[in-house]
Amino acid sequence: MFLYMIPIVSVDAGMRFLEESLTLQILLGGALIIVGVWIASRVSRLSTCSNSMVA
């Protein structure tokens, strides 16, 4: 799951070391990534719980 966070870390590094600006598009993209990671981890936990109930 941490692989999905690479773009966010890259933007942070660009702002710190290359003095790039933070735009609305970058913020929206970061928010979409965080929501996607949250959904993926939630679905993964739900499928694990339902599989353990069947057994």
C-alpha cells in the first residue's frame, strides 16, 4: 500500500528541494490517491473478514 504514496512523497520532495509550487491540481491528485488507498485497504479488510466467517 505504501507504493501508492510515492507521488505524494515526490511532490513534497519537489517542494522542499526544487522549490516547486503547490497547485490545486496537485492537491486534488493527492486527495484522490489518499482516498483510493483508504478504499483499497478497507475493501481488503472486508474481504478478509468475510472469508474468515465462511470457514
